[in-house]
Amino acid sequence: MYHYDPSTALEELTEDATLPNPVHIRDMILRKHPSTDKALELNRLFVEYQKCFGETQKLGKEILRQLVESLSLNRNSI
């Protein structure tokens, strides 16, 4: 499980194109105990990642919702 191993998470991202949950990213950062400067830099990147992750989830949900809706309309018209 990649949840606490950044190397495995990166490998899985490359292979499967799945993004790790922001909670797991945050845990990885905390477990590495970065220096103060590095922690600030990582936190800025994390906040942006979290924002983009949420926006991507919304888009994905909307696409799936519309697909389900169109499938049910197609079934009803047959």
C-alpha cells in the first residue's frame, strides 16, 4: 500500500495514472519530518494539489453523472 511510501505512490502514479488522496500526501509529508523551509515549500505545493484534486473530483463526478443520466435516457427510449 502506497499510503505512507512516497516512492511507491510515485511509481503507481506513473503506472496507473491515479492520484493519491490528499490525506495520504499530507501523511507522507509529516512522516518525512522535513526541515522548516522544506515543510513550508511542501505545504504550499500541497495546498495547490488539494485544490486541484478537489476540482478534478468535481469534474469527474459531473462527467459520470451525465453519463449515467444519458444511459438511463437511452434505456428508457428503447
